[in-house]
Amino acid sequence: MKSPYIQLLWDRIRLPIILLFFTFFFGSLGYKILYPEENWIRIFFMTAITLSTVGYGDVLGVERSEIGEIYTIVLILTGMGTVLYAVSSVTAFIVEGDLKNLLSEHSKIRRLNKMKNHYIICGAGDTGSQVVKELKLSGESCVIIEKEQKIIENLKKEYPDVIVLQKDATEEETLKEAKIETAKGLVATLSNDKDNLFLVITARFLNPNLKIVSRAIDLSIESKLIRAGANYVISPNYIGGMRIASILLRPYAVSFLDRMLRDTTGKFRVDEIYVEEGSYLAGKLFKESNIQKYVGVYIFAYYPALGSGECIYNPGPDVRINPGSVLIFIGNPEQHHKIKEMAKKDTKFIVEEKLKEISLY
């Protein structure tokens, strides 16, 4: 992956390095012509101390030759100018912040190469920036692809550690650079529907198992986005209209949901847990699950199987929890961790031991 900052570093120091090389080379060659009996090591040494003006001494006996003295004076004058130019170029590179950007770019590349189970946000405008905010509050890792410099600067001010690629999200190479093959999900919030459609097709081709959520400004393109590979399509205009009507009809219910979705403290969230095969919860009735006693949350929605669309609200005590199902609840991070333990297959024994300790099992 070619780094723009490495290219910037090379562009800034290329000319000084070339000038230094040729000054040293022709300076040494001149001494060799004047003193052919001397070996190259002493020639190089004399050239080095002359250009650097450190004054270690006259190792070639220049003082005994007027031609040698004149040549050395010329070499010192030209060499000092070249050295000062090189030093000032490197100093400017550091002082102007380019070195910091270079180190930051290297750090970003290392982090990006290790990325997995992350989210890719394509387009960080008004909608995309809100997605980034929620992901950061939830402790999720993400990579942002955005072309607008101003938007990128605002993102870095708010989230200094965020990884941003200033590239075209519709290009296959850009998605590969964002590690789409190891990503968990992708959000398509580009400025127009055609770009989002092309992005969804490319993303689905690169990662068939990716969860893709796309924005649709025009509702008529929703079916095309679904056929192209999007799992979910969100229309800001449609949702905005529904929200206005909901506030008019049921203001307290909307206020409640807002508090759950916009709580910046992260104390409580509407959350979901996937029940894995072989976990403690898999196969148990809700009345046998000990969720309320052990975790302290109430399951207000239950999806018996992924992809079926069926949802059971306020599931009763005799409803069985299927492996591969999803539980919806409201809880804090600690409660999320507890119920996640109950739903993971490799933590079944741990959960059973904890329940025995508190006499719930």
C-alpha cells in the first residue's frame, strides 16, 4: 500500500540528497585527481571533513599546494551551501508537521493491517458522521472512507484515533485497503444513490458474508439496492416523516426511544444478542433461562430465526429460545456482558458455575 506521506517525504528530501551525493562524489573525485597516490578512504575522509567544516586537520597536505588550497576553498563554499539547504529542508519537514503526519500514517497502516470484525463507513457526511459517533460510543472499531478534506479534518478533531482513507469508496482497491474481507459490516452513505448502488454491488462481490446497510434518498431505488446485495436500506426522508408523525401521536414513546438511542453516557442501550448453538441459553424456555434473575433485564422482543422476519414481542415464559435466535433488550454494558456469556457456546460452563454460586441454577 503506497503511502502519500512517504511520497511526500521523498519529494521533500530528494533534491537535497541528490545534491549532497554529487557534491561529495565530485569533491572526492577532485581530490583524487590532485592526489592520485592517496587511497580512497583518506580521500573520502578529507571530503567529509571539508564539507562538514569540522576541522579535523589537513590529512592530504593541502596546505603545501596552492591548487589544493583553492580547490578546498571552492569545495567548502559550494559544500556549505548544499549542506545548509539539505538541513533546512529536513528541518522544515519536521517543523511544518509533515514528520508527525508520516509517523501517524505508518501507525494507521499497522493498525489497518490488523483490522478484523470492524465496520467500514463509506461517506462521513451528515448521516455517516452520526454512524461513526454511535459506533465509537459502542466501542466498535471502524474505518472511514471519505474524499472531502474538510469532513476528514472535522472527523480527526473529534476522533483523533480514527482511521480515515481519503479515497473513492466505489473503487475495489479502496475497499480492499479498508480490509473489507475481514470486516463485519459496511455502511453506504455516499452523496447519491447511484454511487451507493455501485458500492453495494462491489462490496457484496468482495465479501459475500458482509452485513451491508445503505442509505437511499429516493425510495424507488430501495428494491435495486436489496437485489444488489444490501441487507438493509434506510431512507432518511421516510424515517424523518415517520418520526414527525410519531412525535405528534405518541410523544412519550418517542422520547423514551430517543433516550435509549441518544444516551451519550453509554449507560443504557437498546441492544441485541445472538444465541449460539451449544450455549447455556440454547434450547431453554424463557422461564428456565434465569435471564431476569441473573442479568436483571427483560427481553421485550425475540427473533426465533435469522432472516425469517418473524418477531415475538414480550415472549412468554413457555417460549423456547432457539439456537441461532436473537434477543432484544435494554441494558447497560455490564448486563450486556452477562447475557453475552449466557449466549456464547464456549462460556456455558462458566455461566452454570456462576449461577450455582448465587443459587439460581
